[in-house]
Amino acid sequence: NPYFTRGFFPLLTVASLAAIVVSWVVA
């Protein structure tokens, strides 16, 4: 499903950035 792929990767990118920010704040 191309719509799923197009929606999934930005979500994955946001999740990765959020994880980096959280780990940076906690550290």
C-alpha cells in the first residue's frame, strides 16, 4: 500500500527524532 508507506516513513522519522531528543534530555 503506497499510502501506508508514505505515511509510515515520516512517522518512523518523527519517532526516531523524538527518541533522540528524549535520550538527550534524560542524559
